[in-house]
Amino acid sequence: MQSNVRKLTCLTRKNTIKLVVFAFCLFFFTPVFSSETIGDYKYSYLTIQADVSVVKVDDKLMMYWRFHNGSTWDNEMVEISEEGQTRLVQKTERRFGEYFLRDKDGNLGVYDDQGHITTMEMVK
């Protein structure tokens, strides 16, 4: 009986050591970043619906889309101030000249080369 207790104690110590080493590595090697949510929005146009979040992660401004069919899309954005409004433009290629204008109420207008498409209202 004593040998079984010794084996169990030994196994418990080994597992504890492994757990401590794992926790240390997880803490030490996990990248630390700061994020700030700029706004959460509801997008609805024709049959397309999505939840949209604009988040500042470290020094990048990101726009995350979660479509109601389960798919996702994200893109890094660039902020440009114009005439009292903030224009958000995709950092990568924009095939149709898409951009977003944030108005004084915090809502995002969705635009392309042809003009205004829709407005995403901020979720409060």
C-alpha cells in the first residue's frame, strides 16, 4: 500500500512541475497587446447582414465583420480626417473605392465610387 502512495505522490509532483513549467511558458511567450473598441455596428444591406466591430489593436485600426451565415472578414483600416468627419479606408486594395465615414453620432456611412450605399448604426 505504501508503494502505491509513493508512486501516486511522485506522479502528482511530476504533473505539478509540468503544469508550472507550462503555465510559465504560456505567460512568458504569449504576446501582449492592447486593444480598444472604437465601435460596434449592425450592417444590413439587401440580403447581407453582419455585426461589424472597429477595434484599435496596438497601433493598427482593424475592422472585423461577422456575417450571419457564419463567415468572417477582417481588414486593416487607415483613418483620414476630412471636414469634421473621419474617413476609414481599407489599407489594402479597394476594388470599388469603398470607404466609411463616421458621423458626429458615431454611425458609419458606407460609400463606394458611386456614392452612399447604407449607414451602419452604432450598437450601444
